[in-house]
Amino acid sequence: MKKLIYLAALVLCTVTLSTAHADENAVRQALSQSLPEFTIDTIKPSEIRGLYEVSVGATIFYVSEEGKYLLQGRLVDIKTRTDLTEQKLASVRLAALDKLGKDNMIIFTPKIKKYSAYIFTDIDCGYCRKLHSEIDQYLAEGITINYLFFPRAGKGSASYDKAVSVWCSADRNKALTEAKKDQKIPNKTCENPVDAHMQLGEDFGVKGTPMIVTEKGNIYPGYLPAKELVDALASEKK
């Protein structure tokens, strides 16, 4: 009798897994036909039956099991008041930053490394300049600052051209500091990641600069003094 129950459970599990796999394929096929410009990273069942979670780059959305309906928004657990989408976006953001790579960022490194933060910055943004003018305070707290460019005026603007010139400088850290002080730096062009930075910022939903992304993938929009940022980063390690 126990053997029959075990076999029945095994068959049910196999059927369920096969059905789920078939539904995922249906979603993928439907999306490839209707949204061919999307490069889908993952498709998996969401917490709501019949709704699939789809990740594309640093974006998450939801699709019905037959691939007919697409839903953009946040999935919230009402009982715990937890934003389930935000929790998953954090790991998606980190994966996107890892894919971009540290070689494509301008990094200010402290003598003793304790924490790390990614900052989308605009050279001409007032609060971006304020943050960078206090860079020694962040480094003193042991925070590694990984800069990505997000010129809010867009591609081809003066801020964009400055970002490219900074990247193409022999000493990027020095050039960035000079540009933040509104000092003139030589105009230069070269192969650069500024467009990739901007696209990632768009994917992350940057509305203004600076925007800080923690080493856990959480977002803090706007300027944070060094003490407040280190408190936020420390709380993530608890």
C-alpha cells in the first residue's frame, strides 16, 4: 500500500513538473513572437498560480501562463506587507552590475575595505558634486565607491561629453574629481561604457542623481552623507 502511495505521488510530481515546464515554454514562445526585441533571462512560476515571473536584464514583469497577458507592477504579500518584486529585483540588479563588470566603472577604493556601493552620477548634478566633494569621508568609513555615469540631459549633451572625456582620460579618478569641481578637462573620445551605464540606469529606474545601489542590491535615491550610508550598509550585514 505504501509503495502504491509513493508511486502515485511520484507520478503526480512528474506530471506537475512537466506541466510547469510546458507552461514556461508557452510563455517563452509567446513572448518571442510578440516581443522579439526582449532577451529573456529567466521564466519561472510566481507566487500567484497561473502567473509567471519573467526577468529581462534588470527588469521583472509577470505573464499569464498562456503568454497572452503581461503585467507590470509590484507583487506584495499583504500578510507580511513584503514587496516580493523588490526583493527579487535586488538580486537582479546585482547580477546586471556583475555582468557590466568593475572594469567598466570608476572606482575609489579605501585603504581598509568594509563596504561597497554603486553610485549613478551626473558630473553637473549639484548633489552629485556635493557627494564627491566628501569622497574622503566615504573612504574613511571603508566604503568603496563604484561610479557609473548617468548624464540626465542625455546622449550628446555637455554632461554626456564630459563623462566620455573623463573615461578617456589617462587618470579617470583625477579627471572625474576635476570635472566635479567644474574644472575644464581635455575633450577626448574613445571606446567607453557611458551608454551601457545609462541603459543600466534606465533599467534600474533612475529618476535623479545621485542614485545609490548597495552591495545587497537595494536602492537609495539621492544624496546620503557618509555616516548615513555606512549605517545603511551596516544594517544589511546584520
